[in-house]
Amino acid sequence: MPERPPERIRNVALTGPSGTGKTTLAEALLAAAGTVDGAGSVEKGSTLSDTSAQEKALQHSVTASVLGIEWRKTWINLVDTPGLADFQGAALSILPAVETVAVVVSAGRGIEASARRMMQWAGERGLCRLIVVNQIDAEPAALPALLEEIRATFGAECLPLNLPSQGARAVADCFFTPAGEADFSSVAEAHEMLVDQVVELDEELMALYLEQGEELDPAQLHDPFEAALRDGHLVPVCFTSATSGAGVRELLDVFARLMPNPLEGNPPPFLRDDAQGTREYRARPDPDAHVLAHVVKIEHDPFLGKMAVFRVHQGIVTRDTRLFAGEARKPFRVGTLFRLQGGEHLDAERLGPGEIGALTKVDEVTFDSVLHDSHDEDHIHLRPVALPAPVFGLAIQASRHGDEQKLWEALARMVEEDRGLEVEQDATTQEIVLRGLGELHLRTALERLRERFRLEVETSTPSIAYRESIGAPAEGHCRHKKQTGGAGQFGEVFLRVEPLPRGAGFEFVDTIRGGVIPGSLLPAVEKGVRQAMASGAVAGYPLQDIRVTVHDGKTHPVDSKEIAFVIAGRKAFLDAVRKASPVVLEPVAELVVEGPSSAMGDLTADLAASRGRIQDTSNHGDQVSIQAVVPLAEIADYSNRLNALTGGAGSYTLQFSHYEPAPEPVQRRLMQAYRPTEEE
């Protein structure tokens, strides 16, 4: 049996906005459990999770860290995630490793946009959710109003497991022993609301509780409590102060006694591809089953080499286990195996279902790889996480001649580690563009290039990350025929393109009948289509939100080769797109601006002049918060404008929202400037 049976494991992620005290809370939990002698300090750079020089300088988490806590004979893998919007890719990409997402909100600042997004994301992913109200002793903290705001925003299923007491110096339990007094509301009423919510999912318990009037103890409520969490029928709310310790031990109790273990949480969304199509596959948290593990993070350690952080979903991984990565035909041997404690690597002999660990020196493994020990699991993958699109860009080039290859290698490593980064190369200008989730994100990436890879680069403002799509269905055809004296090339493709909903991506559909294009050549057609999608059709930008259906074609018994159908597929696709009302899309960002209430008129007028659309405004004392969606092209210099409008007292966060058609003049300009290659 594994060292830690699944029923004794809890996997919990601390998520939420920057400044809510997640890392400080993690340190308080570690100290309360006796894992460390004393809580580390973000300000002093002494926390277990923020170990890099950048994190210490920023005093903010940049990557997610796994921390182990033992409490009540239960092992809690606590994942501390970044809160800054610029590093949301690192926060989201590791969450498939957990059953529970604890969204931390600040008692003084209330519910922020990123908390709403995380609650929505976790709910859509089927993860159990918990809201932690931290900093309850901060001034001003209107806790009764905040609890009402939580229930109004996220639903009546948000119910307190405890309430502040003794002037927010402690908390009163509302579930296990509901006998204390709270600073507001009633412990007895809160307990009754919890029980009412939980027994709704268990008819027998409801009968005992309502018809017979029997008092139910927490042990009777455990199973329906877990069911309510899985169904989103209950979202518990806990109150804490990481600095004073109020509610910290109680939060550990909640994790250990009430949050689901790997046997109880909703099953991870594995999918299996086979001849019948794509179907759901249910992993079994069984140590005797075949190994099935999922890679949630890649790191490049200067001493250990490439390291993959993974979650075991079934089976046992030991040293010397031979594993396959995805559909790879050749296995690799597990050499070193670790558990993680922030930046520390603790040797492990074996890891079983529910455990999070790491293995090193595995070039075959990439982010999102499924690791398994049998070819029976070759075609299993996890439903991908919808990560935010990196649309902020910098054009970069090596300062020193001869460093170009070194730059590409460094960028490849950084993109592998950080799922919020992306590298593009303009097919026409050969410009290398590093894209990220914001100014700070790109700035920290450039610092890593300098400090870690010893690379100096020059930067400039790149073009906006426009995309192309279509507005109507259309047919495309290409007959590719080439004779060179010996064996020739021949391939003919008929296909149809159709627009998909915005954000849907790409679908390739085969409706060939009678083998007019052999199945062995259809991947070549798809390859040609994807090549054209990457390089653009009318303005030189990647295409998206398109379904391509190949429905007819012709082959030659001698001259039909893969290259012929790559070319025919690409040209048939371009032919169809140019007839399909092509459109250039521009990226639109969600902007949240905070500043003095006196500047509200100037701020909204500036946003309106930037083609911004105001979504919501709210006042917090003498501060105003404005939410808007704005085309990214209009806010390249927003930081300078905001400083001018608010006298330096304003701040903002920016996150990609969606793509939408650019204004007609912009579309015409981009299309007219495009010079396709002769091959197209």
C-alpha cells in the first residue's frame, strides 16, 4: 500500500486576488500545524512558497507552490497560487491537481473581479469550492455586509462554517460544536441553515431531521456534506486572520474533516479517444490499478534539470517505474522521485493515488502530459484547462550577435514553464514576439532572461495580436499537380469552411466516402489546413473559430504523396476562406480601474474615447472601481494616461476577455498591407 492512503489526503488550492494574504495564510497554517517553527514573512522574504529572487523582490507569488501539512492524521497538500492577474496562467494550470479550491477574499477590500473569475472557473471544472474571508481584524472590515455580498454574488448556497467572535480575535464554530457567541448573526441560526442545506440531498436524513425532530451530529452529516460540495449545493465560508491566528486552526480542521479526499471529490475530467470517438474515462484512486498521473507544472532546475510536477490519480509511482508520456511508444525510467515543500525537494520512494510529487531529468514529459505504465492508456488525456490568452507583447531580439539560437532555447524553456507566455515569429517580418498576460508578466520574463540565461535583449512595441476568422460558409478546392521529370505530385481536395462561435477554436471533420482520399493521407490535408491557419489568409494573422469539413478529392495511383495533399489542403483552405466573408478580429481586454471618486468623470470619458464599454461601477468610500471592456489596441499607453488622470493615485488590472471584429477601417488597412508569399 502507498505510504499515504487516499482517504488520508486532502488537496486544496489557495487562490484569489493579490493582496488577500494567501501566502501569509499558508505560513500561518504551516506554523499552526507545527510543520515549521514559526510563520515566515512575505516582507522579509522568508516564506516557504515564495523562494525565487523575483518573488522576494516583488513580495508577490509568481509561480504556484506545493506545501505539505500534517493535521489530525491527515496529509494536506496546500497549493499556494499567484494572485496577480499577470500570473494567472501559473495559478490555473496547477489546479487540476486538487479537489478543492479555496478562494481567499480580503475582509477590507471585499469581492474583487479575480475572485469572481476563480469561483466561476472552479465551478465549471467541477471542483469543490470554499470561500475564506481573511484579514478579518483589518480596518475597515464590515463583515456582516461582506457576508451578504458573498451570498448575493455567488449564491445562497454560500453559508458560514464559522463566524467572527470576540471582536474578530477568534471565530465561533457553526458546524461541529455550535454553542458560542458571534460578533454578528447567530451561531444557532447559521448551524440550522447549514444542516437544512446539507440534508436536502439525503431523503432519509431529511426525514429524521424534519419529521422526527432528531438532532443530527456532524458524523451523520459527513456524506451528504461531501455530496453538497460536489454538486455545488454548498459553498462553505470561513473567517480567518493570518496575522493574529484567528480561525487558522479551525481552517485546518475544515480541510481535514470536511473537504473531500481523492475518493470523494468529483472525478477528474479524463477523456479517452478510440474508434468510437471521445468518451469520458473515470480514473480509479486505486493503488493496484495501472498508473495514471497528470503533469501540472514544468520547472527547469539548474541542478536537477527538467522537473515535472504531477498528480497521481491511480496506481503507484516508484523509483525505477517505467512510464509512458502520452502516446509515446518508448517508456522512460523514473530515476529521482520527490515530494515538494515549497522550494525544497524531499526524497520519496513511492507516490500513490491523490499524492502530488515531482520527477526529474525527463525530456519526454511536457505540461499536461498523462503519465501511464501501459499502452492501454495511450489515448487518455485530461480535458484541457482554458488558460487566459497572452495578448500583451514585446518584440525582442538578442543584443549580441550570435545569441539568436541561445535566445530561442531560453524562450522555449520559459514557455514550457509558464503557461501564460507564448512566442510568435511573424512570417513576413521575422519579428520575434514574446506575449504574456501583462506588463509585469513580461518584465519578469525579461528579468529571467537576463539573470538565469545571461541574455541581453532589445525590445520594441510589436504589432497587436490580431486574429482572422470568417463570417459565412464557403467551399474551397485545389488540384495540386506537379511533374518534375521523375515521380510527380498529385493531390486534389474539396472542402467546406464554416464559422464557429467566438472562442470555439478549430474543428477538422472528415466526411470522405468511398476512399477518394485514403485515410492515410487525411492527416496531410489537416496539416496543410493548420499551416494556413497559422500564417493567415487575408491579413497574415492566425485564423480561429472555424470548422473545416473535407468531403471530396482525388488521388493518383503513383503521384499522390503526403506533400501533395499538404499543399492541396492548404490551398483549398485559403481558397475557401477568401470566399467566406473573412474578418480580422482584435483582442478585447477586461479592464478594472480604481482611483479617486473625484476622477470618475475623467476616467469614464477616457474609456469611452478608447472605444471602451463600461460594465459596472462601484464606490468604496472615496474610491471608485470601474469595470470595462476595451480593445487592447486602444490602451497600449494606459498606465501613463491613468497617472495623468488621477495624479498618480490610480491603479488598474487588465486581463484578456475575447476577440471581436475590428473596425472596418482597421480591417481594410491590415488587409491592404498584407503581402502573401508566392506559394500561397
